Amino acid sequence: GGGLIASASKDATVRLWDPATAECVGRCVGHMDAVGAVGFGGKTGGRLAAGAADGAPLPATLLSASKDKTLKKWDLSPLLAGGGGGARRGGG
């Protein structure tokens, strides 16, 4: 249990997935064009799948890069706290 996978999308969103259930558990909305890259920040470094069997803590930050020439920083704390739905945009 515990973990997230992030995926970039042509629909200008980032989606967060529960690898155990393959369900979308959140979306990051704010880019104006296709998102081409995502990466988790924080203690786990750049792994896309975090909180794996090694017991590594889940990161509270996600970065995304878009064809709209922006880089966005997302606060995943609300999602990780069980709030569901989505993430808040930090800066960028």
C-alpha cells in the first residue's frame, strides 16, 4: 500500500494514480497546453512511483513541465492527507 504514480497528459493536466487499484485519485489543473514531464520532489528525489516497499516517505511536491513553456510546482499535501480531488499549485 501507499504510493502514487503521476502521469502527464495532452489535455493539460497531471493525473495521480493509486498503483494498487489503478484508480485516478487526483488531478493537477493549471497548465494551458500539453504536459510533457512530471517528477516528484522532496525526500524521495525524482522517482515517479513513490512510497514503495522500501518504506520511503511520499513526497509532498510534484513538478510538471508543459508545452505552454511553464514549470509548475504542486503541493500534494491535501491529497496525501486524504482530502482527495487534487493538488494546490505552489508557485510557477
